[in-house]
Amino acid sequence: MKLTINGREVSCPGGVTYLSLLKELGLEKGALGVSHRGATLSLNAQAEGGAEVRVLTLQDEEGRRIYERTLQFLLLAAARRALGPETRVRIEHSLGDGLYAYVPNQTLTSSQVRSIREAMQSLVAQDAPITRFASTKAEAAEYFRSLGQNDKVRLLQYRPYEHFTFYELDGMREYFYGEMAPSAGFVSVHDLILYYPGMVLMMPDRQDPSRPAKFRDLPKLVHTFAESARWNRILGCENVADLNEMMDNGSIREFIRVNEALQERSVSQIADQFAASGARVVLIAGPSSSGKTTFSHRLRIALKVLGLRPVKISLDDYYINRDQIPLEPDGTRDLERIDILDLDLLNEQLLQLLRGETIQAPEFDFVSGKRKAETHALSVEEGQPIIIEGIHGLNDRLTSAVPRDMKFKIYVSALTTLNLDDHNRIRTTDARLLRRIVRDYLFRGTAPEETMRGWDSVRRGEEKYIFPFQEQADVMFNTSLVYELPVMKKYVYPVLRAVTPDSPCYTRARRLVKFLNYFHTGDVEAEIPVNSILREFIGGCCFYQ
């Protein structure tokens, strides 16, 4: 049998695994899985001929996900060793290059975290194997029921397939929604840090994978996640099964109203905080598909309720001419870097406005890629707020001439706090990608595959220009709505399933379909308010009519 691996054509006998083949070729270092015909496969899978095989490492998104998934399993098995087989661990959300996890109804001690870390190191030293075996859904449900893991038992009711795949490590059986590495030795680089009341599991450093990433405390982000998770617990909706059951019994409609009321309350509280701060400039920033535009409209209304009359300035009008943007080494232009804005003019005019002067605001023509010759007069009165929305809003370079006490910074993001079950979280980035796919498909005539192809570039820009500044915000606002994924499924599921294996986006589409399989499809648009964040993506938003 002949196949091509990373551009090298090789011959091999039938029945050999990819791992064995990579060892023979000297390509096993750093390997975590392979990509074949658009599917992500285990290194223990039998090698197939035909389409080219690409080795997945930490440099690939799928490779990094395999590493993270395996590391989570290692953590769970080690916690079972260190704290006892009845220990329940819940994995919640990312924190920099780590994952936050905790033991419900318990505050972990430094001694307990050290014991778990040592158990992880022991399993790595043993290179404990991770075996995979087939089961039925009924057998899996009975197994999880015997362990008291009702979150998984309830979730399995909604699994559309009767077959089931278990993984086993150190006597612990578990299910994860994706491929695993062959053994614990593949995830030797990690760290485990006590972080009240739980712990943070650190992944390898992105620049130097031979060492764990440095822990970076993000207290404002953590507080926002924790507050959202607290409300989920109060409302009785922590996992997908909770949400599906609400749809089954009809209580989802009231749940939507409560979700929206909570967000409205948060917007009003932010308006109150701004009014009390004495600031004049509101700066709003956040990653793609966070709902920044709708949030800024809702904040403007909330400020008007307080008797304020905010004026919005568009950063788009301060772009320099497109032909003045320097080329990157690859010959492209980075349209997200901060210096493609005329920062000198922006700061000069902001100071003029704050002094009560009238400015001649620029206008940018996106068709020609140049600033128009025409301008328009703009002025604000004493105490009148100025709202500026854009990805660089939290970067002080944007408004360097404006004193800090005159600025009120808001970080907006869709921070998903709903899990599939205790051990399988739904990534914030995946939820935002679904929002973007739906909006681009419905309103911008963009095929889902085109949106998915550009997503890696979008994510690189966020890592470079947005996330480093998020803790500088005065307040954070979570735009995620617990009920939104069933609504998104109605629009996105058919088009994602239509992506074929020969597409370079097949792996990503398949991954999204895999977790959407567990959601009921929501047909509840009549309950969604016209000013909802969700309306920015599915349509019917009052601010765009």
C-alpha cells in the first residue's frame, strides 16, 4: 500500500498503525494525530492509502485540541487517584493558555492540587496507555449511571447514534468529543496550579512547547465567567441536557425572557457605572462576533434613560488611505493593526470635542480605499458622552492624548458557560464562529466555508490586538445567551452538514456538527426581543431597520 505523509510517498503493509509508520519514518516527534480525507484520526488508527496524510502537532489547531483533550483525561484520572474514585471534577473554561477546573461544593487545598499533579506525573512516567473501545449508548448510560454521573446519562438521551466510543486510562472510562493521544506520555508538558476555589491546568507554551505556558491571572475575566456560571446554576441550566429538557417541557420561553432580562439589567448597571465615573469617552472593544455593535446601541439607549445624550464616533472614518498601509513580509496588508488608523488626527479631534470645539470629522470611502474630500461638522456639549467602538478600544495608543480618568473602557465578549457535560466544555471560540457563519451566510452572501477559511486569520488578530488588553477594561460584559446555540443550530446545522470531505473546512465543520448533534433545534424566534444581541446574527434587530 502506498500513501503520502507530509509530502513523502511511502509504501507500507496493510494493518500498520499511523504511529508505527511515523516511527519507521522518524516523524513521530511531536505527533498527536493525523488528518486524512478531512477527518482527524488517532495515531493508533490503521493507515489508509489514497489521499495525503498530514501529521498533526501542537502547531495545528486540531493537534492542540487533541493535546488539551488528552490532558483533561489525565487530570480526571489523576484526581480519581489522588482524591478518591467518587471525586467529581468539572472543567469550565479557558484561562489564557490554561483550563479552569474545580470540584463542586469543595475548595481545593494546595496539598490536594499537589497530590493531583504528582499523580499526573506518575501516569506520564508510566506512559499509561489510553485505550479506545466500542460500546452501545445503552451500555454507556448504564456505566455512567453506576458512577452517579447523571450529567452524562441525561446527555446520552439526546445522542442521535446508538454506537458509543469509550476511552480508558488507569481504569477510568470516559468519553470525549474528539480523538485522543495514544498514551499519557504524549502530554508530558503541563502544569497544575491552585486557583481558588479550584485549579488551572496549563497547556504547553505556544512559542516553546517544551515547557508549560506561564500562568497569567485574569481576575476580571474570571469574575465575568464566574458570575455567568453562578446565574446558570441559579437558573438550573449548566449542561446541554438542562436546556434540552426546558425545550421538551416548554419552559424554554420563560427561560429566554429571564436570560434577556439579566442582560438588560447588566447593560443598565454599566450605564450607571459610567455615569458615576465622571468619564466622557466610552471605549468598547471585543473579539469577532461578540455583538459589540448591538451592545453599543443598547448602552446608548441606557445612557439616554439617565438623561445623557451620547454621540458615536466611527473609527472606520479614521483609516489612512489603503495604499499607504505597509506590506507585510508575505505581501499582504494587515488591516487590523492599529497604525492603519490616523491616530494623530483622532486624538487631536477628541481633545477638541472635549474642549467644546467643533471639528470637521473625516469620512472614509471603502470603495476607493481612500478618505473622502468631504468632511462633516461635529460637536458635543459639556458632559455629553462620546462612544467609540472598535477592536483597539482598550489599547491606550488609540486615545493616548485623552487622560485616563476621562475614559471608560468596556470589554465585550461571548463567554460561553454552558457545557455538554461536566468534562466536555463548549468553547467560546466555537460559539462565536457559529454566530459569524450564520450572520455571514444570511446577510453578507458569504458561504460558510469562506467564513471558516478566514477564521484562523481572525483568531490571530484577536490574540495580537484584543486579548492582551482585556484586563485593562473598567467593566466586562458577557454577550453570550445560554439559549442561543439551539437557535443557531436551526440556521447553521444544514449548511455545515453539507460541507464535503474534500473541503479544507471539513474538519472544522465536522467538529461543530458533532457537538450540535446534542442540542435540540430551537424554533423560538417569537420570544427573542428585537434588541437582543442574538438579533445581530439571525436578523430582525431593531437597530438595523
